Amino acid sequence: MKRILSAVAAAVLSLAAIGASYAAAPDVKMYRLDCGQMTLGDKSLMSDAGLYKGQSYDIVMSCYLIKHGDDWLLWDAGLPKKYLAGPLTEGSFVTKMDRTIVEQIGELGLRPADIKYVAVSHAHFDHAGQVNDFPAATLIIQRAELDAIADSDKASRHYIDGSLFSSHIAGGKLQRVWAVDGDVDLFGDGTLKTIQTPGHTPGSMALLLNLRQAGAYVLSGDQWHFTENHERQQVPTWNYDHDQTVRSGNKLDDVIARAHATLVIQHEPADNRKLPKWPRALN
């Protein structure tokens, strides 16, 4: 009996320590950045089940600036700067970008060197296009995505452009790279947690944020591209793996339900309009 009581006491103390750690977590703020716009001229590319034929849809490219205590983290890095010359037509996509990330964060008095971390949900061009503008930041990326970048054959098959990461991966050597494996509490305080969601690419991930006033939010990367796509769990035709995508969608829905989180589909204009308009923050 004494042994059982001792074990219970130890567990209570451990939970109390975790609770104290979470209570001591620094304030977290999230800003939504405008990182481009795209018209999907052929919306059927968003469904390998053959939905959306003859339809088009306008989506947004969103990046998110997150202040964690005194540190700044950028979640996703938007389109490459060539789209400033847009709108550019590539296949059925019409894409443009009005301002760079560096220009926007400058309105907060920030320079690229002030960004300590750049985390990418995955390595596609519209989520990693300006990573090289933050060469002093630590790149946070799933290890499986990093492996895909390093494998030139795999990268080309999955539309991954390794040159977008040249400031962090040079000559096969990693510089300031934090390769995460799976679901990781980045700062150990419950405020920012990566959620591994392979399927769209080999190492896709989402981000769960716990904000002191606004509550829990999930930035879903490219698990889904718009609301109806989520509701019907549709898989884009170019995804890395159909079954993995479906499993990841179910997993992320479970995370959202357990955390009572607000879902932000990063490409969905309606979801992003619900966030404070730049330069106001959610906290």
C-alpha cells in the first residue's frame, strides 16, 4: 500500500510540475501575413476522386508570424519573389504576390535577423518560397521532408525545389536545421506543437497553438485546401500518398476535437478573414 501511495504521490507531483511549466509559458501572439493569391483554374486537381470538374476557385497563400516570449517564429514562407511580377500563368494556376514577408514584418520594426525560427509545413514552392530570406534563422522541418529534399529523384517527383533551402542546406551539409520527428512540443511549454501529417508530401506537418486568450488554433498546412475539401476529405491528385493523406486528415480532426481548437485552413480565404487583419495579432 505504501508503495502504491508513493507512486500516486510521485505522479501527482509530476503532473503539478507539468502544470506549473505550462502556467509559466510565455505569452504567444500570432499574426497572419499575406503571402500571395492563386486562382485554381482547374479545381478538379484537388480531388483524385474526380470531384469539382469544370470548376475554379480562388485561394490565398498565408504565412503566420508567431511571437513566443521574446522569440519570433515564422510558420511557412509563402511564394517565391518572382510572383511579385505576377499574375503569372502556369498551367491552370494564375498566381501573384503583392508584398514580401520581409516588407511586411518591417512594419513591426523587425528585420530578417530578428526571426529566430522558420518552420515549414512542407517544402512546396508556395510554403517555402522565401526561406532563403532568413539565413540566420533555424529551419524547423520534419525529418521525412528533409530526406525528400536531399533525394533529388524523390524531390522532383513530389514537386520539391531544394534551391528554396540553399541558405540552410549547402553542399549536402545542414546549417541551422532542426529536424523534428513526429508530434513535438517545440518549447516544452504546451504553446506550439508540430503535428505530423504525411500524405500531401512525405514530411507534411500542421501546427497546434495554445493562445492564452483566444484558445487553441490549428494551422493545417496543406492537409486541406478549402472548407469543402476538408468536409469531404478529398485528396489532391498530386499528393504523395492517398491513404496516408486520409489517415492524417482523421488524425488532425481528432487533434482539433480534443483541443477544442479553431481550424485555420491556410489556403481558405474565409478562414483567414476570421483572423485579425495585419498588423493586429491574435493572442
